[in-house]
Amino acid sequence: MTDESHPPAARDRGTLLKPKLSPTEKGARFFFLVCAISALGQMLLIMVFLFTEAGRLFVSLDGEKGVSLGEFFLSQDWYPTYPSPSYGALALVAGSLSVTLLSILLAGPLGVGLAIYLSSMAGRRSREWLKPAIELLASIPSVVLGFVGMVAIAPFLQNALGLPSGLNILNASLFLAVMATPTVASLGEDALSAVPQSVQDASYALGATHWETIWKVILPASLSGLSTAVILGLGRALGETIVVLMVAGGAAQIPLSLFDSARPLTSTLAAEMGETAIGSAHYHALFALGAVLFVLTLAFNLLAHYLGKYWRRKA
Amino acid sequence: MSVILRVRQRAPKAKKPKAPARRLPPWAWLPGLLAFLAPSLLGPGAWAYRDPNNLVVSGSTTTLPITQAAAEGYLATRPDLRLSVSGTGTGEGLKSLIDGLVDVAGASRDILPAEAKRALDKGVRLQRHALARDSLAVVTHPDNPISDLSLDDLYRIYVGEIRNWKELGGEDRPIVAINRDSSSGTFEMWLTLVLRGARYRRDAQTQPSGGGVAYAVGGNRNAIGYVGLGFLNERVKALKIGGIGPDLQNVASGAYPLSRELYLFTQDPHSGIAQDFLNYLQGPAGREIISREGFLPPPAP
């Protein structure tokens, strides 16, 4: 190994350390390498499995005509168990996006506000209480939240607002927001705390007030981390299953108002997977829904990555 | 006076020294992949060890209350056995039965041609045993003044031609139609008997279980739904269909229109314990359990 591009120091480290590796060390290194590769392998195999199973919906098999991509993505008719079935995912995608986006409209400002309070306003006492409380909120099982939504919030919303049904997008978004807020708050707090104390001191030294320091110094400097926090919260809400299954109402339609009921991708998968014959078109259609969910989640993660980079460059 | 501050945080860009290339054998990825793949290479058979004293009952969630209660009663007579009962849905239960993972599968419908073909391909013969007669009750909120609807009314409500209770002589309230999830045996029965193959209205809500439907209807004066008789409770009101209520007499005589047979499936031949369990269910104790759970036992032999 005589690659001239390595700086001498690094090469020394490489050549000096290598002979000293004992067999135990070598074994350990090999073991951890196997761990790392198997994690990667799991990811790859899941992806391959997901996309091949999903892909079979679109090809003709056993004389059955495949579903066209146009029908899957553009039709809002999801009637998978009818004698002449249709597999339009548009209404389900719309259901997922509507509850997710509405929930992040609630959880984003709330979570960022919490993060600001925690990182630069709260005294030690209130921090000591608030931090565990937020962690506790994050650890409530979602089925408990769903139950509360069904038993308490749905009748309340229906009576208070005079709605046909309290199982609707608004109800689901409220609970998704409850679940996403801790994610946004704790990731946001990390981002805000990463702004160096020296920068804040400089701001105060120039005569800025506490508020001006937060608004004009800390926030712009941590925009990258904050946008990542909000989008990861969005991902949390997008993947949530039980809460939306219990409180979103489950109507496979494109929702036109806050009070319409909706059927997100996740709850469709959860409700229909158990009773579907393996290898049927319906089964592959559910995998196709899973693939759509996977791509949406991936898109949100990439968005978080690039927004983070963008704001870091701007700052 | 406002203070304008610009924060520049860019650290001086120092080129990180590249880590020296680790010399690994070119096949280093292989053990990882193998470690990951090994279980799947062994196949499902590797996990399928079966204890001969353990009876596994699975299948439809509609038959679950019966098989669960029967399992408790049966175990009291045979404490040496182990019984595990779960509800996975008719399709899943039959699939597991064909794969030999369960001994008895409850079914809320007859076997489908595709499933029969699957069994045939695997060289497995299945045996069907009549378990009980199940009926769907159409339910509304107890305060809803409507108490009798025809099958045609139900059809028009669920396809969306009737959208207000007032059109049926009730209050001026929108109708919230609640479906079971479209994979369930219960929905399949509704599709056949009420919808007659027509597509339900898009804004029909979905609940993943009979209990969920009963709960949602009991909490909403606008709602209508359908559940197995076993899920009826005091929070909901069961409607008459064309003047005939879902009581045991009407169900037994076949006069009540929303009825279906429930079955248990086993492999043929099946184990002695499985046959024992079936005998228990068809005996007096089993028949009492079936009636107690809100179903109608098959006519006595």
C-alpha cells in the first residue's frame, strides 16, 4: 500500500498501528465490521423486498392484467376487495399528507417555541421539570393517545363544532402534533444550544437585548438545525399508524375540509394487511402503498438534509 | 435603535487527513450477508417445530369469542394440554392452516377457490366443520328514532343516494355511514348481502373491528354501522330489517336476512386433540358457549 496521496502522518499511523493489532483486536474489528454490514444488508434486503413485491402490482401475472401506474397514482378509487377491484392510491396519499402537514403546522411552532424557552429562557428549576415532562410525552404509547382521541376528543369536537363526526383530520392532527412536538422540541433545543456562548456574549456586548439576541443571533445561526428538527417531526407524524387508524375516521377520499375524515397510507396497511391473501393483487397493492410511504419518508429526510445544508451555507 | 449583527461561524477549512485505507479481504462482506440471510435460507420450516400437546387455534376474529371461551372450558377438562387461541382473520387463518402452523382455523366464510387451490398445490386436504350461524345487526345510536329499514334503504345509504336521516322519516341530521375494513369477512358479507357488489360512498368511514364500529356508533347520533351479534351492547340500537329483528328466533328460522354460517377448518386427517376440541364444541357445553356469545349453534344432530 504505497499511495503517495496520503499525507505522511496518516500513512505513519496506518503502517505503525497495523502490525500491533493483536488477534483479539483483529477479531473484534472483524466482528464490528460484520455488524455494520449486516445492518446495511437488512436495509438493502428490506428495500429490495418492498420494491419487488410492490412492482408485481404493475405487471401482468397469471393472466391477470397488471394495474397501470396512472391508475395507482391518479385514481382515488380504493376498492381492493371488490370482484372488479380498483387500486387508486391518490386519496390515501392525500389522507397521509393532509394529517401530517396539519399536524406539523401545530407541532412546528409549538416545538420550536418550547426549544427556545428551554435553551435560552428557562431557569434551572423549570428546565428540570420541563425536560422530563417532554420526554414523558414522547414515551406515551400511541394506542393510549388514540384511545383518548376516540373516547374523549371525538365526541367533544362533534358537539362543540356541530360536526357530523368527530373522527376527522383535525382530531388526528391534534394527536399527531402531540406526538411530534417532543421530537421537534428536543432536536430543536440541541440545535439552539449548539450556538456558541461567545456569539451570544458578543451580541450582548454590542448592546442587544435578550430578545434581539434570540431573534437576530441565535435563531438565524441555528436555522439549519431547526429546519431539520421540524422535518424529522414531520417524518414522525407521517409514519404514525395507530393514532390515525383510531381517530382519522378512515374514509378513503380526498379531504376538502378540516372536518372531513381521511384514511392515511399507514392505517390502510394496518387495517387490511391481516386479511389479505399472500400473492394476490391486493397484497401487492399494499406493498405498493408501503413503497410510496417509504419514498415519502425518504423525501422528507433528504429535504431535512438539504435544508440543513442550505441554511448552514446562508448563516 | 436596533443592533444589526451578522454571525459568521465558518470555521477555517482545514483539510482533514484522509484515513489510511484499511486492508480488508475482498470477501469481507460475505459473512455479514450470510449471517443475515441464514434464517431465511433455512426456510419457514426451521421455525415450525410443533409440540404434540399444544393445540393452536387461529383464524377469523368473528369466531374468536367462541373459540376463546371454548378453549377455557375445554382446558378445565384437560389440564395436561396447552391451547393457544388467536384471531388473525379468516384469510390469514386458512393460510396458516394450509402451511401447518395452526391446527384449527375459524372462518367467517367458506373457503375461496384460490385458497382451495393453494391447499391442493401443497398436497393438503382440508375439512370443514359447521360452527355456528352468525348474523349482522345494523346499529344506530339509541336516540335515533329510526328503528326499521329495508335492505334497499341500507343499499341507498351506503352507496350515498340517501345522505340525511330526514329522507327516511328521521331527524334532520347527516348520515355518517361506517364500514368495517374492506378485508374483513364482515365487510364481505355486507358487500354481498346489502351492497350487492356496488361501491360504497367515498366518505364512508372505516373501523378495523366490530368493537370499533359499536363504539363509534354508540358515540355518534348521526352514525349507522353493522356488527356481528356478539358485539351488540347497550350503547347501540339494533335495527329491524324489513320488520324482522335480529333475535335468535328469526335468525334460527332463517327469516332474518343478514345471516351467514361460521366454520372451523382443520386439515384432514387432523390430530386427536383437534378432534377432541371439535367434539367439545359440538357437545352441550360448546353449544351453550356459542349461544352465550350471541351466535346460534347448528341444529342438533
